[in-house]
Amino acid sequence: MFFPIGDDNVKGGSFPLFSYGFILLNIAVFVFQSSLPGGQLQSFVETYGSVPHEITQGQDWFTLLTCMFLHGSWMHLIGNMLFLWIFADNIEAVICLFWFFFFYM
């Protein structure tokens, strides 16, 4: 099996500030999450993970943003960050920093 590590399809654009920033933020949250002991980890995930029933009841809307940075395992994180690394800089170069931030969120 082969894994891409990058591409050169889109040239130009500014430095992919938000792309790399989101990768670092995701990794930082996962490292923090992984350092929590069992009970605190469960509480952390229950607090910041999105529960569809709560959203439909008008509760915990903030979790629609915070859940994007939670990952279940190293493989989950690595898989997501690999494709963010490959594709996000191209999207950010085409639609610019400002719109990429809103697209990601």
C-alpha cells in the first residue's frame, strides 16, 4: 500500500498558515487528551464531543466546533492529518486564508 506525503498541483498562494495551524492544534488537543487519566478523559470527551440529540434539543452548540479536534486513536489522528496535510494547503491557496478558515470550521 502506498501513502502520499504531499503534492505539487497548486503553485503560488500564501503560506498555508491555517492548514498547518489546524494540524498543530489537532495534534496538541490529542496529546492533551491522551495525557488525561481514564475518568478525566471520559469527562473531557463527554464535555467537548458532540452528541446529536443534545444539538437537536438546542444544547451544547459549542460542541459543533470542539468535536472537530477530538480523535479516538493515533491512527484516527494520523489518517486525518495526512489528508489535511495533502489537500488543505491546495484549498487554502485557491480560496485564500480567510475563506479557508470558514470552510474548515
